[in-house]
Amino acid sequence: MLYSKLFGKTVKTAPKDAVADSYKLLYQGGFIRESTAGRYFFLPLGQLVQQKIMKIIKEEMDAAGAQEMLSPVLHPLSLWQETNRTKTTGFELMRVKDRNEAEFALGGTAEEMFVDVVRKFQLSYKDLPFNIYQFSTKFRDELRARGGLLRVREFMMKDSYSFDTDEKSFKKIYEKMRETYSRIFTRMGLETVVVESDNGYIGGEYCHEFVVESPVGESRFLVNPNTSLAIHTDIVDKKKITPDERRKMVEKKGIEVGNIFQLGYYYSEKMRDALFTDVDGKRKPFYMGCYGIGIGRTMATVVEVHHDKRGIVWPKSIAPYLVNLIGLDLTDAGVKKQAEKIYQKLSDNKLETLYDDRADVSAGEKFGDADLIGTPYRAVVSKRTGDKVELKKRASSETKLLSIEELLRISC
């Protein structure tokens, strides 16, 4: 991609109300722009990152045996009325009517929709268990959107729903999702704490949040440094933690990037005919679980963790480009030809490259933009480099002069 043609350039200043580092840097780096409060455009750089996050999630979900599908965004309000969740969600349902006065909710979560499609099939125990997932836009009329992508009213989410015969079968999928989520976040450069939490408006008896420690996070939890125990502060009393145990625990803050829920029969018993035929020939309710990851929030969390005073430091796995190729002295025909040759070589070898081809911009400004955008490698071509390339990793101060052939091996 030629930087001169990129839609969404870097800017020097962040919005006045920007507090979170992720919001400032994603805005200044040309990744996002706000539409209305809590709703964001993902510009080309932001969309590239979002797609890579989704690709990692898809790879891991598919490897775990889950199947991707897609539900409508408009949910018949009658489904939410079946479960009595029209008034019990943790957010205001956004409602619309069509020309026939039929009422719909803009989906904030999709338990009812997935139960509805599953119950349309006459399933038996032989069809179970299965786990189905989607990437879809969610709408939550939050009272106060804040923190850029950390608290929004419209966002892309990966949500999945498992259907089992009983709790014993369900626990196998629940544990597999716990392991799958840990791999997903590790691949994105995030270290997560699995925190026992409250199910809230989702329903069910227990759940776990995947939390990344951060001072800007809204999740407060207690951790025992000597064990794997981590509990959300909201359920400490419910779990009956003894004073002695409590003294051993440390309170921390973090950003919730994912969650897994046991639902049990919460939805299948409320929604008519959400049943399967068991081995004994009897019709029984599905035993369910659900599992979610917010894509935009995950992106913002990566930036909260991976940045410095100069800008973003993207992990290679989700960086918008692998290389930021910078051409200096481009008014010199020889240098320009060399830079274009290297750009073509990188592209031919499938090394994703953002080529800063601007001839009227200083070296300092180009280097500043490269640091702000945060690609893993910066490659410089100039009169001084001759037939070689000066390569620097984003998080390092060390530079190396490489041949073109050596440059093409950087992804190995």
C-alpha cells in the first residue's frame, strides 16, 4: 500500500476527551474515527487489524470443532419476551418497527436467536453436542460510552453457543473454550487472568471473564498470588471467602476481553420446544453455554499493553502491515527506483508492506508516522543505504544494513 494513497493519515493531536492511551493512539495513527458517541468507523488500517483478530479467533474456534454461521441483526422482540429479558438486560434494548408494525430488538447478545434456529430442527442426542458461532454487529444503548473502543454502543463481537445433552457433556466444551480463549489471546500478545465472575443478565450459574491487567480497566478482581484463584469483587460475598483467605488476596483492575458462560437450562426451559430427543425417546431441554469476545475492545486492549511514548507497537500477528518501507531522498531518481524495486519485491513475496512514498515530507516526520502506526519493522531506503536497506524493529533502537535477499527473510 502506498502511504500517499492511504485513506486515513496520521494526525498530531487526539480528541480533547480522549483519556485512554488506546483511544489517543488509534485516533492519531489513523485507525478509527468516531461517528456518534460510542460508534466508530474502522478506517483501512483499523479494519486490517480487526480482520486479523477475527482470523485468529476463527482459526482457533474451527480447530476446537466450532462451526461458523450468521444470524440476523434484527431480533423479533417476541423472542426476548419469551425469556422475559426485555427488561432484565444490563443495557437498554434498542427497538425498531417495520412497515407492518412488527417489533424488533437490535441484537445486543444472541442467545434467543440461536435457540430459535436450533429448535426449528428436530434434533436428537445423536446430533449433540455442537458449538456454533458468528461474527456480528452488536448494539447496546450504554448509558455512557467512554474510553474509545473500550466502552461502546455498537461493536463487532464473536459470540458462540454450545448445545449439549447434560452438564457432564457441557463441561467438556466449557473447558475446551477456556483453553481456546487462552490460546487466542496469547497469539495476540495478551496475557489474561481467568476470573470467576457473575453471569448477570446473561443467566446461568457461573461464568469466567478473561481479563488483561490494566489501570484503565473496569473489572475489579481479587487474586491469590499463591494459587490460580481469581474472583471478581462482585461475587466475593457469594463465594463466601473467609477473612483469612481474603487477607491473602490482592485486588487488581483489568479490561475484560472475553467471557465464557454456563447457561444450563436458562433459555431452553423458557423458550417453547427448545428440546431434543434423548436416548430414552423422551424430549428434553438443551443444556447450553455461550462464549463471547469483543473485537474492538480486544484491539484497544492490545494497544493499551503494547505501546510506548512514540506510538503503537503491534504484535506481528495482528499488525496492519509487517513492514513500513520508508523512502528518503525520493527526488533522486536512483533512490526512487531502488525504493520502488524493494517495494515490489516485498509485495511479490507476500510481505505486507506500507510504502511511505511521499517526496515532500521530512525524514523525521516519516519516522514519527512509522512509530505511531507501529508496524513490526521499519525499512529505510536512501542515498546513504545504496543498494541495501536499513532495517529496525519497532521496539528496538538497533538498526541493520541488509541486502534485499536478507530483507525478504524477515518473516521467517
